[in-house]
Amino acid sequence: MKWKEIKILRLLLLSCLLLFGLTNSIFAQDAKQIIQKAENAIKGKSSSHSIMEMTITTSDYTRTMKMESWSLGTSKSLVKILAPAREAGNRTLKLGNEIWMYLRNTETTIRIPPSMMLQSWNGSDYTYDDMVREETLAEDYAITIIGSEKVDNIDCWKLQLVPKPNAPVVWGKILYWVRKEDDLPSLVEYFDEKGKLMRTMEMGDFKTIGGRKIPTTWTMYNSDKTHSTEIRMDEAAFDIKISEKIFSLKELEK
């Protein structure tokens, strides 16, 4: 092979490598934007307030709680139980990296240690981390588009989220499906560090509430789907003014 031909081949190879790297970078950016749009759509960019109902279903019983929640930015959130009467007034507060619970019947405030973050919240399939988390997936995970699939006959992007080094997250991997037609989340699967599927969350009943279209039902299943917890959004408002005063231990105990 002549020297000129070798130079041409080298240039072609270099061009292919550069194009491959650029394409990967573009897809990575697109994947990050898809997640950000999906998360902002359901949480609001700055704040949110909602009234919701949680129904826990097992082979032995079904029970329902009504709740009110507030969030401000990514570091402050509060969940208050409204019903049933025996649990009404109980609250869960997040301040930065700390979570506190106030139990009305005993008038006690408990700090939830990091070791309990993945424990069941009030007997549901949601954890303490779920109920008050405002994590930014786009910051804590490396995100890639790994395919395109239908969920409930709607075309979705299928994304894979892998924790960045030293990220303060609990999952070894997350698979996340986002609807192409409206950038809303449709399905999420959570895996432990060994790659075992631990739980699945399905979103449904997409409709306009609080001035925007969102999934108004969120159903979390355990790994073998022997029990589930559904959250149904009854009211919601996004990016509204919320007083920082309510996110304090003093207010928590009132």
C-alpha cells in the first residue's frame, strides 16, 4: 500500500473516531435533557404543592391515607398525613440531607438515620427516601439512551442511569422510560448494586392538573409484585410561592 493511501486511511479512521465521539456526546446530552424535562414536568423547577391519596394493597389488607405535600428547591420538603384520624397530623420533613418525623399521638420528633432511608414509609412500598427526596437524577447519574420501546402502546425513550462515582444514591442502576410525545415519565425500574430488580414504578392516568399534563397515578410494586402502593394525585400546583417557614423543626412540632 502506498504512503498516500495509508495517510488517507488514517484520516478516514480519525474522522470516524471523532464522529463517533461527537455522536456519543450528543446522545448523552439528549439523554440528560430528556430526564430533566421529565423530572421538571412532575416536580416543578422551583416548588410544588399537592394533595394526594395513597393506597397500600397486600394479600391481607388494603388501607388508604390522604396526604398533603410541599417542596421547595431540592433540599426542603414536607409530607403531612391528613387521614385516617389515627395518623392525621403525622409529618415527615426533609432539611438538606436530614429527615425528621413528627408523631402527633406521642408528640415526639424523631430523626431518621441514613441507615433507615430505604425502610418502608408507613408500611408502603415507598421508602423514606422516596417520600421526601428531591434528588437531581441528571446530576447524580450518568445517563444514556439504550433504546426505544412502547409502554402502554406509547413510544418511549428507554434510558439507563448508572451512579456517578461517589454520588449519594442508593440504586446500582435505574431504567427509565420517557414518553416521546410529551416528555413524561411512564415506567421506572430500580436495581440494586448486584443488578437485581428490586421494584418497579408505573405511571398512568395522564391528564392536566395544576396547569400541566402529568401522570396522576404512581404505582410502586415490590420485586415479585405481591404487594403494591398507589399514589393518586388529586390536586397539584407547581412553581408557586411557598414560605420557607414551614420547613423547620419548630413548625414541624406545631
